[in-house]
Amino acid sequence: MTLPKKGLLFILMIGLVFISACQSSDTSDFPNKSIQMIVAFSPGAATDTQARIIAKYADKYFGEEIAIVNKPGGGGQVGWNEFTSVKPDGYTVVAYNLPHIITQPLVNKTSFSLDTFEPIVNWGGDPTVFAVRKDSPIQSLDDLVKEAKSNPGSITVGTPGKFAGQHLATLLLEKSADIDLKDVPFKGSSDAIKSLLGGHTDVIAGNLSDIYRLGDEVTPLAIAQEERHPFDKDIPTFKELGYPEVIMSTDRGIAAREGTPDEVIETLETNFLKLLNDEDFQAEMKKAGADMLIMDREEAITDIENRQKKYKDLLQSIGVVK
């Protein structure tokens, strides 16, 4: 039997659609091209610096490069909002920061929510440190508190963005010490550092990794964790200085877009975990002042779930959300 031309054409079209669908859903050779990683902070910021070290080792474990794409602004919101529109195929991942991706949707109208992210791995933790320029008249946390009590709102504190972890630490100190500080949010920590060193802001609420790399250019006042950090044991904790409520750390990880195939997520997790445990990689991260906090996908998801209530309760206690 000879098929009419129209019938034959229809069958060919159906076949092509079927083949195309099979090819598009075939993830067995993932990845077979470069991967983009959105970093929601400026070049030179702690997240960017550490993400670029990760990218250096990508070819060894993925057989493909990872290209860093900076989308700074709003303490991470610009980049994470943009991430909501990427294709969920694993070829665009994002560096996420905690508590930012939890707190910002609670207080701002964002395109992203926690459901936007499929956590792959967590790579690090970065306690908040308050620091000043070396020549600052403020040389201790006690100096800062006394000046703030004498002149409420006169001390400017640079942060990487509204309701980033460092901003929350500032709010916690204000509540704990009963003082009023003037928050100055930037697009990221690198801009906050430039402002501090340029004499435009008095204090920075920044990452330990950034303060560590600045060396003698700054004087650290206090670190927002339970105990002194081995990177610099001379930095006192807020707790030992009388403000035990001021505990804050920025954790960093990598996520895929919601809806990414399970087998792609599994490949990403396996390869990223191998990369994060590479001895040369870890040595390079340590040199950059990056404190490793490695979690697999299950651990990262559990960590985020545990933090949700904690940060919502925190924001309610300081009157930011109802």
C-alpha cells in the first residue's frame, strides 16, 4: 500500500517529535557542555571568590567547565530572582547563601522562594565579624556601644544587603545592647569593604573570610559565634563581651532549579562532593580564609528546614515580621 504524501509527511513529523523528545529527556551523558553558576554578589565578594575556586576544579570532576555569572544587587535578590527563570536542566546552577534565601522572601516581595531551589551541596560557613578601619577611633565593641548610646544613629554600619545574615547580626546587636545604628546596605560585601576602607562608613558587618583577607587594614571588634574562631583567636565573641544573642553565620551552597531531573541532581551532588573533598581545593580555600562546612544534599535540605523556623522567630522577635 502506498501512503498519500500528506500521511507520510505526518508520520515523519511525529517521528521527529518523538526522537527530539527522547533526546531532550536523555540525561545519561550529563553534563555534555559547560555549566553556568549564578553568583548573586559582586566580583571579589566572599561568595564570588569561593565560587571561582570551585570553578577552577570543575573540569577535573565534571569534564566540563563552570562559568561564573555575577548578578549582584539587593543582598542577593537580583541574582536569585533571575534564577527563577532558568531552564531546570542542571546547566545553570546557583550559589545560595543562608540565611538570605530564607529571610528575604519573608520580608520582601521576591520572585524566588525556598521552593525555587533544589539544594545540591553546602560548601562553607562564614561567621559574621564586626570590624573597623585600623585608624578608627572605635577600637573595641565597647567603644562602639558607648558611642552609639551617646549619639544614637550616628554610627554607620555597612552590610552586604538588607536582611542578609550580617544585617540580621546588626539588628541583633541593636536589640541586645539597646542601641541605634545606621544600616548602610550594599550590593555585596566587596562594596561594603570599599566603603569602609574609603572612610565612607564607620563599621562593617562582614564575613570572617573577608576580614581575614584584609589583614592589617582593619581591626576586628567581635565575631558572632559561640567560641573564638581558629582562623583568628584574637577576635573576641559577642557572647563573651556580653551579647550572647548575637550569633550569625552565612552558609554557602549550590542549588539547581526546582524541577531539575533527579538523575541530573544526583550527578551534580556526586561530582560536587568529590570536588569539595579534593585536598588541593581545600588548601586553596583555606588560603582564601574560607571555612569549609561540607554537607550532602540530604544534610543541606535538613539544615535549611531547621533554619526556617529559627529565622522566622528571629525576625518576629525584632519586629520585622508579624
